[in-house]
Amino acid sequence: MTPPPSEDSLSRALSELSAEKRHSARLLAKLEQQQRELARLQASYSRESNSRLLAEEALDETEDRLRLAVEATQLALWEWDLDTSQVYLSDRWSAMLGNVAAEATWDMKALAALLHPEDLPQLRESVVAALSGRQERYVAEHRVKARQGWIWVESRGMVTGRDMLGRATRMIGTNADITARKTAEAEMQRAQALAEAANLAKSEFLANMSHEVRTPLNGILGLTQLMSGTALTDEQSQYLKLVESSAQALLALLNDVLDFSKIEAGKMAVEAIPFQLQPWIEETAAPHVLAGQDKGLRVSVRQEGRLPQMLVGDPGRLRQVVSNLMSNAVKFTERGEVELAVLGQGAQGGHVRLRFEVADTGIGIPADKQASIFEAFSQADATITRQYGGTGLGLAICDRLARLMGGQLTVVSLPGKGSVFALELELGVAMDDTLPQARQSLVPAGAFAGVRVLLAEDHAVNELLMRRMLAQMGCEVSVAHNGAEAVAMWREGGAQLILMDVQMPEVSGLEATGQIRQHEVAAGLAPIPIVALTAHAMAGDRERCLAAGMDGYVSKPVSVPALVEAMAAALKARDTARAEPVAQAEGQQAGRTMTLDPDKLLARLGGDREALQEIAVAMRADLAHRVRHLTQALADRDSALARSHAHALKGALASLTAERAAMLAKGLETAARQNAWELFERALPLFCTEAGRVDAALAALEPQA
């Protein structure tokens, strides 16, 4: 029989049981904790799985959008692994090449073999700039050989991977087929070239038309003037007035067409020169006052506001606008009055706002026609042309001239009540000492007594006209009928002035002048005054004549005042009070022309001789520098370089009172602007010769050591 356990045994067993329970409880707690952690991990995993699914879906959508965008833009994507020199290209590249079987991965050498050899250097330069880091990305246009021929491609790329040393390892980009765009650009360039050629042909046609019409017109007007000085019956005198009136109308029409063409071509120049307002008003209004009196109209002038007496602007173009408005007012007014009002609207900062109003009591203009009257070949009513004549160009020219001068032309009118045309613009205010000397009155008959004139003229009627005009002025005239004959007769000596027709057979007037000037330079002769007589009246014709070495310019039909003024100016430039006699050469008396006027220049500087010396030193250096650049521009046919330096010299030389050198520089600028390099080449030696004289004159003004 087993004895009962002792108390100690029971106590130990209970203790062990209690310890086991506590251990089991700890294990259960740890198990619960692990289960909770597992549940948390399961929940986190589920969330991450959902997020990944959402991210994958978003990525798929982005890829779809990118693919659609690439397809829509028809771009070929590419990726270049620089380590392997392999380039991956999308399917669009194969379509661009016209080869659907083309590989997706290309070797760079094979890809480069498709590029046009002429485009390869530029493309390589662009890519290298991006690889080296000089540029963040590159864009280049080049040609690629495809199945259908050469296509134009716009390539864009950027570096997306570099190693630890900064060396590019990967580049991605796009290729786009821009063949259609390049074709359109080429068509546009061809169209522009055709338009420019058409415009040039138009300008040449107008220039030729001007010459061909002006030449006989010059004869008609000139002979009419000569005949009016002879004994005529009343009937003959009346007929002669009708002839002159018709010729003047034809001349006005020709001038309108040429002016409008010059404005359309952007070749109408607007000057900024000082002039006196009061004499300008009187000279502008005077002929219209007389015309109004002949119709029984009262033509008056009214001035209001503060009107400066001295202005800076283009008095010729301003007179053209205001005179046209007054002429129209007189023409379209049968009874009543015409008034020119000049209104000052305040001066500020060396400028003044002026308003020129021409009011009449004439036929007026309907409201619906007032806007169109400023259009070319337009009049308010077709019956106006039949009743009053005109081409409808006058107001169109006035409107454009107003805008060229920075002003505006407006009209207010009521049918049957009259019209008010107003020109409003801003002009500069000139100081007293900036005004040019007033022109002398017309030179009376015989003022050029004994002056030996060589007339180069191939047109028989114009020859007769010019001989008579010059004879009345007291000149001794000899005639050459072409340029070659003019040069030969000049070589014989005796002439003191040449009147040179520009367009002549065999050798033109410009070529003849160039030959004379070149011979003068080679022989050390003083230049003879040469005045151009030309029927050309397009923009730049005067500058071309001056660039060829001429001293003056008279446009046909030749008027006696214009001829007298040009001859007097040319002779004065060659025979000033400071001219020094020199030895006779080849039977022709030579004289030394004053290259610049030191006294006048010193006066401009306020008598500051130190400033005069400083300017002389600086100008000599600048003149030599710019002459070298002009010579280089001629060699390179660099129009921009030639224009820049000729323009700078034109202004600087004029400021120095070197007027002839300034005119020659202006001719060089005009020739360069028109890319007339043959003319530039003929004119440059003349300018260099005159520049040498200017340099010598400046050297005499430098401070003495």
C-alpha cells in the first residue's frame, strides 16, 4: 500500500503547477501579440498590394497617354546607350523611313550613314554640345535618306545619365518629320523671291517710264517757255497756254504715280531740316490765292496760337500735303471761300504740335464716302472725275505722307456745305543759328556770262531747249551727244562746268562721270563741276548721281530756277573765295576746292580751339578706320558693313563741314543698300581721294608739337 504524499511533496507540486500556469499565460500573451502583429502585417500587405495595383493602373494610363501623344504628334522616340553605341527607335522611325521592316535597335554608325553629308557637321556639333554639358538639350534640323528620297527631320535630345566622372552614358529624344514644313518654307521663299523680282521689275518699269515720259515732256514745257517769249498772236498765245496746261497736268499725274510707288515701296524719304514757318505759309498759300481769285473765290490764311518761327521738319513734303488740300478746296468750290488755318497747340521739350486746317464751302463729301477718299484711285463719286478730273491719288499720297511725318490727316464734311481737311503733326523747334541761309533770288539773265558749259545730251529737242536756256543765262555752250563724246571733249579742255544727261547711248552719264573723275585723280587735276540732268525721279537717283562723282542733280523737266541753283552751287563749291590757283594742266584751269571750312567748324564749337584740335585728331583716326572697313566691305560684298560705316561717315563729315565727302559717303550708303556693287566700286576711289583731302585738312588743325 502506497503511503500518502507528504506535505512537502504537495507543496512542491502546487508550486510547479503555479509556475507552469504562469509560463503558459506568458506564452498565450506572446501568441496573442504575434497574432496581432500578423494581422497588422496582413492588413499592411493588403494595402500595399492595392496601392501597387493602383500605381500599375496609373502607370498603364500614363503610358497609354504618352503613346497616344507620341502617335498624335507622329514623333519617333529614341534612346541612345553610349556605352554600347546602340540606339533604340520606336516604330514611328520605320514609318518615316518608309520601311516597316526596319530594326528597332540601330548601331550609331549605321544610323549616321543615313544622314545627309551636308547636315552632319552641324548635327554633330549640336549633339556634342549637349553631351559635354554646354547645353541642357539640343534641337537640330537635318535630312535623312528614306525610301521616297531625302526627308527633313527635326531631332531633339537630352542627356539622362552620366557616370561618376560626369561622362554621358545615356541620351533620349525624339525625331519629327518636318518635310512638309520645309517644303512650305521653300515655297514661301520662292514666292518672296518672285514678289521681290516683280517689285524690282515694277520699280524699273516706273523708272524707265519716268525717263521716257519726262524726256519729251521736258522738251514740250521748255519749248513752250521759249515760245512764250516770242511775238505771238492772241490765238497762238491761247493755244500755247493750253499746251502748257496740258503738259503740267501730265507732269502732275506722273509725279503722283511715282510718289505713290515710292511710298508703297518704302523708298519715300522724309527730311528733318530747319525752315522758317512764316515764309513757308506765304509761299504755300500764294499760288492758291491767285487760283481762287480767278474763280471769284476768297482765299485767306489765318494763324492762331503760339507759332514758333523756326521749325525742323520736311518743308517740301509738308507743302505737298497742304498745297494738295488747298488745290482740292479751290477745285471743288464754285462759290464762297477757302481758308488755310495754321494753329499752334503748345510747345514742349523742343517740339510743337501744329494743326493745318483747309476749310472750303464746296461740294462736300457724303459721310459713307469720307473714309474711302484716302484710298488709292478712289474718289467720292465717279462723276467727280468726269467733271473735275484727277486720278484719285492725291489724297492717298497726302495721307501716307502725313503718316510718314508722324502725323494724321482727317476730314469733316457735309454734302453741299463744304469740307474741313486737317493735318495734325509734331515738328521740332529750331534755334536761330540752325536755320540755313535764305536762298538768293533767281539769277538774272547773263549772270553766268562767259561760263563755258559742256552739255552732254542725246535728245535733239532737249539739246535745243538747254542751249537756249544756257544762252539766255550768258553761257558759252558746246554739245556732246553721248558719254564717250563728253569724255573726249572734256579731255580737250576749255569747259568750266559739265551738264551731264544720265541716260545716253554708248557710255552713260554715270560712266562718263566716273571716267572723268578717275582721270582727274590719276593726273592730279582739280575736279570739274558736273551737274546731272536726268529724267529719272525715283528714290536713290540723286544719291546714285552723287556717288558717281557728280556735284548736283536737276530732274527733268528742267526748270530755270532749279538749273540756276544747281549750277551756282556746283561752281561755288569749286571756286570759293579760299580757292588757290594752281598750274594749268591739259589746257584746263584747275582750282583747289576747300575740303572743309575751319572757320565755320570753329564757330560751331563756340570758338573752342582746343576742342577743334581734339576733334581733328579723333576724326583722322576714325576716318582711316572706316575707310579700311569700306574697302573690306567691297571685297566681301558685305552690304551691312558698308552701310554702317558709310552712314556714320556721312553724318560725321557733314558735321565737320566736309560737304563733298559727306555727299560721297551718302552715295556709298545708297549703293550698299541697293547692293549696287559696280557703282560702289566706282564711287569708293572718289571717296578715298576726298577722304585724303579731308585728312590733310584735319592734320593742319592738329596741335603742333
